[in-house]
Amino acid sequence: MYSTLSIAFRKAASRDIDAMAKLYADAFADKNERTHLDNFLRWGVNERDMRVIIAETEDHKIAGFVMTEFNSSTMRNAVNVVDLAVSPEHQGQGVGRALLKQVEETALKNEFDTVTLQVRKGNTKAIGLYQSLGFGIMGEDKKYYRDGESALEMKKYLNPLDPPKGLHLPRFFKRMLSIYA
């Protein structure tokens, strides 16, 4: 099933952008719809509401990364996975699963109770991974990608016994009070 790959997690830094761009291009070869990938990654690493987590091997190679959006300016209580990429040599070894678990832990620490993402409708391998982690398909966004392929919108409630029912007012009020403090 999975090998015993030893990985550590850390926050991405500007120095990682070239390696992340190469990994992304290798992982998505002909499906790389971003023409300015370096700028996109630089924005993700430096934007206040974004978090980029890197999975790094013992020999300090980047095995994968996940970029998430924690938007504190809205009342939505969801973290959105913007991108998840695993190097071809590390796919099938649990790196993507481990990165998503890191997202969930970070979300809960920051009082978010839902994780959302979009995935290519034809990417059955990724859809299977997400479903095995408890994500459900919530809808479809037609022609989401530049090449015209649709995306499935997926969501996971981090506390499935008590799914959110709209606005998360306590978190919103805490954030608003901190702005005016």
C-alpha cells in the first residue's frame, strides 16, 4: 500500500518557489493551466490569508505541497484547498493524504470546521483519495479549467456529527473584535 516514506512538514518560503513550480509542472505535465506559475506560487507564499505547507523528505527534497486559503474577511467557516501537488516519484506513498491531514489539523486549530476543494472531474485517482478521507461531492462547476474540463466541488465537515448550518458567528465576531482592538 504505502511505503514508509519519512516526511516532515513546514511552511513554504520564497526560496521554495522554483522547486515548487518544477514539482507542479512535473505532477501536472500537460494539464498546467497557469502560465505564470511562479507568480501564483509567490502570491500564495506571501499572501496573508494563504497557507502553503510543504512535505519534505529526509534528504530535504520537496515531495509535495498544499496551498490553502484561510479567508478571515468572510463569515464562511471553510478552508479552501487551492492546490495540492505531489511529485511523480512520491505519488502513491501517502504524501497527499498526509498533506490533507495537515490542512485539517491547521483548520481546526484556527477554528475552521470545513475544508473545501475543486478537482478535475476526470481525475478519478484524486477523487478517490478525497472520498477516502471523508470528502463528499457537493456539485460541479462546468468548464472550470482553462481547457474546458469541469471541476467537482468537494467538501468535508471536520465535525461530521455537527455540520455547520450557515454563518459561523462566534468566529466572525472574534475576528471583528480583534480588528477593532
